[in-house]
Amino acid sequence: MDRRKDRESGVTTGQRLLQWMKALDEPRSAGSGAEREAAMHIAKTIRMAGGESETESFPIWLCEQTATLTVPGSDSKASVLHIPVRAYDRPVRQSSYTDVPSDTPVSTDQAAPQRQTDASVGLAAAKRQADASVGQEAAKRQADASLGQATAREQLNDPARNEKPERLEAAGPLLYVEDGGTHALSLAKGCIVMLNQAVSSDLYRKLSEAGIAAYLTVTGTPIDVGQDRLPARRRISRGEERTIPGATIHCQDASMLIEKMAADEPQKQPQLPGISRKTWARLTTDSRIVRKTSQNVCASVSGKTDREGYVLLTAHYDSVPEGPGAYDNLAACSVLVELYRRLYVHPADREVRFAWLGSEEQGMLGSYAYVRRHESELRACLADINIDLAGQAIGSDVIGVTGSDSFASEIRTILEEYGSDAEVRQSIWSGDANTFAWKGVPALTYDRDGFGMHTCHDEQRFLSAWELGREADLIEAMVRNLAGREVSASERELPEEMGLELQKLFAEY
């Protein structure tokens, strides 16, 4: 029977999903109360669909930072300009401590002793009861010892406990070095440099070798107003030592400083504004590590056969602090909710598991916690389909395959048979699929090009009911196809280069 004939239209599906999303129309940053409420909303939806879910909490460590930039004013020697800046986000190495529940049950024998008329039997029963009591006491001592060891491990590995608040401060002349070219950096020793681009690992090394005092990355556009007028968020590369203070500055403030630097050298027009070293500045960044709690919401739907293996569907439900994250990535979470409802009523050939993941925006922390907890089960995972960016009508579909050549070829075949023109790119893809590929699971990420990612404009009003319904149909077709086939050994073999890159990425956790 073709279920499409009695299924509601894609627009109707999308309208229902948009309605579901309204309850979560706010920023849901990692470890926040809003993120926790979103997890509860997802779990409630699963219950209302007739199923069950499990919320798996895990600790995360975040770096809270502030930054200040001061520059002498032009009207008098005493005046000072306070320029809005934002410190570069610094990923924090996550603790190796694994949560052990404090309510670990102690094995007890709760059966009531039977009355015996025979005295010897009574004595034997009494002896067994006494032995059981001793056993219970030993088990309790063992549980207490385990919890004590877990607490000791937690204290030993807890970055929030062991790393002190840090202040980095630099003062020196401002110098605008544009893209960080060789000539510009040859003049940058001891300077606070302004750059047109974000600081990658390679650029950070170049800046360090040039002996700069600090760096400022220019963000934004000349027409920004309101919240867009603030410096954007940028993240220093994971594993990079943060010995040089860095921050972002909005381009309108940067333009003002460039004109000031040029005016400070009226005798000639310098090749680089600031080369005169007459415009001094001071950049200060303060940071501290805090421990918070995030959570993954997990559910599953049994297959209509007892064939071994399962397909995993994932999407992250947290957002960046700047916006409500409708496109990135609440829309994808609503698609997972829809697919849970469909598969609960009309199962696929094999089991399908669902994971709504927390704390992705802080470096895939939810998927990292998931693979640590479920690592022994991942050999049975046929594939991970991760959805990250969805719901906007104007755009195009891109599927990033973090897996073998044969798996990428299989995905292309599935899309061709379905009638999709989605582009398949085989590469390390940004997002949670990386974590599963790292553990040997053939993984892919569905991305829909769109507008507003990581900004205050990532709002539900830009989403399309038609597109949400279309995406639900496409992902369902992929799930059913993957759940109905066999996975060859070659499909689980990552290309060597890709495997090395993933190992390097996760070695820093």
C-alpha cells in the first residue's frame, strides 16, 4: 500500500511542525535553562505520540569571557574611547569523568521468609538471611567506594575546579594589517593588529611568530544597526594555546579607528594605517571556566522485522546565544519529531533510533557524550543521518558524507532513485556527524542553504511549511532505504586521510 495517498500534504505537515516550534522560540544556548526546557518539550512530544524517551544528562565545561578595548580620544589627552569588542570564544577540554548516578541501587533480597516448623530449616533460613545482610552491607560499601572514587575522579579532572580565572592584557600601537600579509606582519611586532578575517590555526601561528601583542578581527557590515551592530562571535581553534589576547570588533568601529590612525600621521600617507605607532590601545580579556549540565533526548522505534542493526537519526536542539536558532537547528528537530510519529505508526524494516543532541554549538559536546555512553552499540549502527540547517524555501540541498567512497556512492544512488538533486560532497563536515564517523559509523549531514545562521535573524518567520514537509519526505525515504539494506564492510572503512583528520579533531577533547 502506498502511504503517500492517505498522507497529509507537505504544507500541512510543515504548518504543524511550525506550530510545534513556537514553544521554543528563544535562544537555547548550551547548559541554559532554555536548553533544558527544550529537552523536556521534545520528551513530552514523544510521550504524546505514544512512545517513550530517555533524557541522558552530561556535564559540560564552558569558558565565560569578557573583553575591553580602550583607545585615547582625539579631543584631549585625558579622553578615552571605549570600543565594544567581544573576546574570542575558547573551546575547553572536556573532562574525562563519566557521570555515575548517586542513586546506584544496592541489590537486596525482598522476598519474605517463609514460616518453617522444622527448627533446622528455620536455622538455615536465619543463616541465609544473616549472610544476605552481610552481602547487602558489602554491596553498599562497594557502591559507596565506587561513588567516592567517581567523586575523586571528578575533582581531579574538573577544569572548573582546577583552572583559575585568567586575565590576558596587552597594550601597544594599533596597526591595520588587512589579511595578515608578509609585509604587514613584518611591521607588527609589539602591535595590536586589526585583521579582515577570522584567526585560523595557521594565521595564529603567523601572528605569534610576528610578535604581535594582540589581535582584533573585523566583523559585520557598514549598514548594520541594532543588535547587528555588535561584534560577532568567533572561536579560536581547538587545541590552540591562548597566550595572545584576541577579540572581534565591528567594522563600523574598525573604520573609525582606521581613519583615526591615518589622521595621527598627517605628514605623509602611510602605506598601512597605524604604521606611525601614534595610536595606542589596550586590550584586556578575562575568562573563567564553569561547569554546567546539558542533555540528549533519546528514543527508538522498533523495525517491522527482527533484522540486526539500526539507523540513527540525529539533530541538535541548542542554539547560539545570539538568536533563537530556528533554521539552525530547531527546524531539523521538528523533522525528527515528524519522522518519529511516522515510523511509530509505519515502522521501517529495522529499528530506527533518534537522538536530539544538546550543546552542539559548543563543539559537538552532545554527540561526544552520546558516543561515549553508547560506544558498545555503535557497531550495529548502519548509518547516522544528521540534519543540521533546515526549513528555508530559498536554497539548495547539500549532503556531506563523512564516510567511505562506497557509502557516498550508495547515498547518490538513493537520491537519484528518489528524484532529488541534492549535491553529495564527501568530506569532513561541520556538525555532529563527525563524532559518529570518528567511531566508525557511516555518517552524513543534510544541510539546506539559507539565511541568518548564528545571528539574531535566525527566526521562525523565515521558515517554509512547504520546505519542512518536503524535507521530512526526503529524509524518511533515506531512512527506509538504509534500514532495508545490508552494509558492506567497505562502507565502514573511512578514507585514511579523513580518519586521521577526525582523530586529530577529537584528540583535543
